[in-house]
Amino acid sequence: MAAYQHITVEACTDHLGAEVAGLDLRQPLNDEVLGELRAAYSQHSVLFFRDQDLTPEEHIRFAQSWGEININRFFTAVEGYPQVAEVRKEPDQQVNIGGGWHTDHSYDQIPALGSMLYARQVPPRGGDTLFASMSAVFDGLSDGLKATLEGLNAVHSSRHVFGAAANRPGDLNSRLGNAEAATQDAIHPVVIRHPLSGRKVLYVNPAFTRHIEGWTDLESAPLLTYLYQQAGRPEYSVRFRWQPGSMAFWDNRATWHYALNDYQGERRLMHRITLEGCELGR
């Protein structure tokens, strides 16, 4: 356990994740506390907060203390709060949002810094979220593969997920919209230098990465499939069990995440705020 002057940060695993205690996120945070949180965020890639009781206004204020909010183009917003996206699954809905490994906003030219997901209503069992450390995944690759990957770029897109031609289950149509805005394609290094930690991070994901730049889809598939298999290994991940009032704040540049869909017949309601990031480089 690492102790700070105002808060405690307890690591969940060697690779990523830490639970932060001793903070009431309804209260404005001074520069010293924010500095401690930024250091923990850089080190652990995802921070977990328990027993919070936030209004949308307080959620927004906490997010703004970290940077500019990204107004999501595709998710239904909480009424009256365009900054807050609603991630909701009703009891009769079979498919959830985020039910597969992915990295938010990799299809943007300037991907999001991270997201703050706050639990409003959770099922009595199930509905956990998995997170994976993409710096640990990169570290685990062979030196030869690392050298190859560091010279490559990958093409990312939103069209096949959020666009008009997306093959999306019908019960998600009421949760997502604005398909005409799904025109984002972006090229990023396959291995980025993380802007906070300075670590090398594998930056591809199965949801939005389409192919290696200059390669065909067929040529790209074996390499990407191998990387995805490595990233899915359990030793690189942490599992977070939600409770009402819990918040997870993850770094989109350093992690994947996966919302488990194992709570059929139950309602799950989350509020998400996403923060603007910076251009990614090697």
C-alpha cells in the first residue's frame, strides 16, 4: 500500500489498477491532491474509487479538474448534461455496450485521455469490467517482435462500429445514434510512447483497429490476431466489481477494457465522462 498525505492508493496487481481511498469526489480537490492522483494514474493506468455519491454536476466538476471534456458523438447523453454519456442496459436487453476488448476513441486523430465511469445502478451479481495493461503486454513480447512493431502504424476507424452500415444488434439502436458522424479514420503508431509515464505501449485493439498501414486486411490479420491473443492473457488484466457509487477512471492510451455481459434480466446504469487527450507519437 502506498500512502499519500491525503489519500491512500492500494495497487490491485503488479501491472495495473489501484483503489483510491480517503477522498470525497464531491469536494473540490487542491493542486496537491490532484498531483498525487496524477502520479497514481500515470503509474497504475486505472484508478478505482468506492462509496461516492455524485450528482452529474459533481461528476462534471471532477472531470474538468483533469482537462477538457469530450462530448461523445454516438452515445445517448444524460438529459440536461451533454457532457455525460449514458451507458445503460435494461432487463430485456440481450446485448451490452462495450462487451468485448477495446480502447475508446482510438479512431480519433487525437484519442481521448481517458474515461470516468460512475455506477448509478448495478446488478446484484455480474456486470464486472476487465482492464488490461497494454504496456505490460508490450513488455512481454520478444525483442524481435518489439523491433518490428515499433516501425509500424495502424489504421483505426469508427465506421464499422457506429456508422450507418454497422452490423449492430437491434437492441443497441436506442442506446447509440448519430451514425452520420461515424467518419473517423486515424493512423497511429502500433507502439506509442505514453505521454505521462513515458512507457512504450501497444496501441491496437480488436474493436477499432482495421489493419496495419500499407498492409492488406488479410496480411494484417495474423499479426493482429496474435497481439490480441497476448493482450487477452489473464496475467495482464484486473477485474473490477462494481458497487453503487463506484467510479473507474481509466487511461485509454494505456489500457483495454471489457464490460462483461453476465447479468441477463437485470438493469445496469452507468454515467461516463470522457476527457480530451493529445496526439500520440513514438
